[in-house]
Amino acid sequence: MSRLDQVDAFTTLDGSTIRELTGPASGSAVKQSVAEAAVPPGGQTAEHFHRDTEEIYLFTAGHGRMRLGVEERDISAGDCVTIDPGVPHKLWNTGEGTLRLLCCCAPAYRDDDTVITEQEEPQGA
């Protein structure tokens, strides 16, 4: 059993801050993971995809925009999005508060399954 307020946060390759509630990192699940992800106001994740992992995002707080493949749409608390393996995706926080979501991954999240697909903007751009 775990509690969100007792789990240490870490930053994933896409730049979001997550707290994994269950999964291999905590030793409580092997085949899947559930984490709360947070994107601060004005923040964004790097566009990326996962080779093997199917993800489900359930937005619990805030407002933002999501790109899924070539489609973009506004998202907010209560929205749920399924992301198939191999589909590029990206989040922007367009609201004034933190954008929060539960991220369910099967198989469980791992950095070596994440492929960053966007180039960083040159410094000073």
C-alpha cells in the first residue's frame, strides 16, 4: 500500500515530475505502474513516444493542451486519454495552476522505453 503524499517525486525523460504509487520502483507491481504526473503553469513535456507501453492519462486538476499523434486538443480535469505504443504525445500546461494527471502504464514505465521525438530549441531562440 502507498500514499501519494509519502512518495518521493522524480523527473522522467519527457520533463514531467512524477510520483509512482505502484510499479517496479516501489516493488509493489511488476507488469504495470500508476503515477501522478505534474506539469507546472507554463510548463510542457518533451514530445515523445513509448516503444512498448500503452498509457492511460486521467487528468485530475488544471487545464492544458495535449498533442496525440497529429491531433491537438484542450484538456482539463475529468478528461481521460489512451495512448497506444508508438504514438507521439506532448502536454502543455495552459492554466494558472499545476496540471495533474494519473498516468497508468502497461507494461510499467521505464526510461529506456521512452523515445524523445522533438529537437530542443536553440538557446536564445
